[in-house]
Amino acid sequence: MNSLPWFELLPWLPLFGFFLTRLLPRVEARKICLWSSGLTLGLATLLVFSGSSASPGWMGSWWGWNLVHVDEFSGPLLPLTALIYFVTLLATVGHKTQHFSYSGAMLSEALTMGTLITDNAWWMILLLSLGVLPMWFELRARGESTRVYELHQGLFVCCLVFGGWLSERTSAPSLNASVVLLTIAVLVRSGAFPFHLWRIDMFQKASFGSSILMVSPMMGAYLCMRLVLPTEPDWALHAISGLSLATAVYASGMALVQLDGRRFFCYLFLSHSSLVLVGIEMATPIGLAAGLSMWLSVGLALTSYGITLRCIEARVGRIRLDRYYGLYSHMPTMAAFFLLTGLASVGFPCTIGFIAGELLTESVVAYSPLIGSLVVVATMLNGIAVMRAYFRIFTGTRHTTTIPMRSLFEEQVAIIGLSLLIVAGGIYPQPGVASRYRAAVHLLEDLHRLPAEGAVHAH
């Protein structure tokens, strides 16, 4: 497997699907995207589980440029990201197909997969900058105002480009413009307070599926790992960690009081993704392993949670959490999956989030009991918000309708597959945790060598 450029194909498969969706009639778009995304998922899974991403990593080139680099850190993110896109497309059925941008999803997947298979600074900056365009095009096509999105993403791209440019001309990390710019870029892309408004605006105006695809891969965390963690001083890492912790607590409290279903999910995801950054910025083997484990569990559990919420929304319209819907009798399978994925995101035992949550709490408490208590508070509030949403949507009254609301076949396939992964990851977590710990150790070993080798580098 290592002798052939298989990893280089991962961005090209969805990109090929993007071009086909632009050339063929719209009725074929879903089939084309499912095939492209499914092949990408199958290839990424095969490559990772065949050991092609084992340390020290797999390297390749495009047209003679050494741009491709997959290691034990980025390897598991490839099938996770491909799975996120595939199940979102698979669950896009019924009238949702009329509002979902298939070409935008394929372009977004191509850019995201291209970012994940490289650690070249400028190639990553280019792909991350282009990655803001699919959502902008969708907002424009829907006739929505793009001002909030443009302001935040413009700030992100400017900080990213100028920060990367200045970092190459800085001999030692200190209190300089490049450090500040790259830190702001990470905070904006991650949606950390006070740069979170673009996410709320996006979930309100764009399609639910496209919004999920924009946030679930957590490219802000990837940017932090590749460009910020290796080169920036401790104060910058502490700044990101502190703002991420504040965002986690703030967003968990906001999720608890939201009346709109989409805003509730946005704040819930923002709180959990901020906890991922808290673990990453610990820069200790256990803390970093906890952050990387949380990355996988949050990506899987909350993407599944969002897909379930989207399926319910397709049947009853925009969900309001100030009323009871009583939908359990109409969709018991969906109710069970909604509860499973929500509890998995807050670390319920025998789910994929349990070990990751325990590792994060243990590492943060060992570092600072105060910070650890705030992490526990954020997790507690998220758990209460999840249960509140469940009771509002599925209990409290009897829902009367003459329209069948049962799950469609594609939705059932997605639900069953994701449920098995969530439970399997909780019952047998050793392989995933061991892989994340090895990746954390290798990353920290590289950090000790970086000061002697220079600042941002290109492989």
C-alpha cells in the first residue's frame, strides 16, 4: 500500500464528484455524491487500518512537490471526516434534497481532506482559506445576508495569511505580530468567544446539513495542532486554552436556555469543540491524548446528534424548545438514537465519549483543580441541555398527525451504523485511546526538536 500514492487520491475523489455534479442534471447529484463520498470513506478507512499512517508517517508528492504527509495524528481524522460527509449525504432524503448544496458539500470535502493530508504550512493556509468559500456561495444562493460570515472569515483569512508570512521571518517566537495573528485565526475558525457569532448566524441561515459539515471536522483544532502548537510561546497557548475554557462554559450555559433547535445544537457543539482545544493546549501526554480522543468522540457523537435533529426538523419544521412535541410514539428509533448520541457527547458510560471525558477531566484537574471544576461544570450543563431537548421533543404530550413520520431506509442505515460505532467505541476503547496517546507522545517529541529547527516549516 505504501508504494502507491493512495493518500493523494483522497481529495481528488470528492473533487471529481464536485465536477460531475456541475455537469450532470440535479436529479443525479445525490447519487454522484454518495458514490464519491463512499469511495473516499472506504479508501481512507482501508489506508488507516492497513497501517499506512503509522509513525513516522506516510509522505508523498503532487507534481513533484512534497506536500502530502499523513502520520498517526492525522490518520484517524481521515476516515472520521469522510464518515461525517458520507452519513450526512446518506441522511439527506425527502424534501431536504431540494435545499442541500451537493456540489458545495463535495468541494468542501475535497478541501478538508486535502488539508488533513498535509502539514505544509502554505498549502494548509491555501486550503483553509478556500474552505470558507462553499458556505459563502450557499448563503448567497439562498439570498441570505453574508455580512457576518464575511467579516469573520475575512478576519480569519487575513490573520492566517499574514501570520504565516510573518512567522517565516521571525527567528524566535515571542510577543510579535505573527503569534497574535495565528492565535486570532485559530480562535475565529474554532468559533471561540468573542468570535462565535458567525456560527450562530450560519446555522440560522444556511441548510442544517451544510452547517454541520462546516463545523464537525473541527479544522480550527487542526490548524492549532499544525501551525500554532509547534511554534508559538506558552502565553499564546494559554490564551487559546483560557478563551476555549470560557467559551465551553459560556456555550454550555447558552445551550441550556435556547428556544431554537438549531441555536441549541450550535452552542452544544461549540462547547464540546472548545473542550477539545482545552485538552490540546495542555501540551502534556495525557492532556493531549485526552484532547485528541475528545476530537474523535465529539466529531462522531455530535455529528450523529445533529443529523438526528435534522431528520426531526425535516418532519415538523424548525424545532422550538419552548413547547412539547411528544414524538416518541411516532419515531421511537429516532428517539433512542437522539438520546444515545446526546449522552455519548457528554461521556455517558459505555459510549465513545466516556473514556475521552474521563481522560480530559483527570488531566485538567491534575493541572489545576479550578480549571478542572469548570470543565466539569460545562459537561454537567451540556448533559442537562441534552436531556431537556429530549424531553421537549419526544415527551410531554401526544402528537396527532395523519402523515407517516417513521424513519426512511437511508436514515435507518445511518442510525444503525453510527449507533454501532458509538457503542463499540465505548465498550472497546483501547485501540483508539492507545493510538491517540502514541500520537500525543510523537507530537510532543517533535515539539522538543522544533526550537532548534526553526519556526513554521514546510515538508
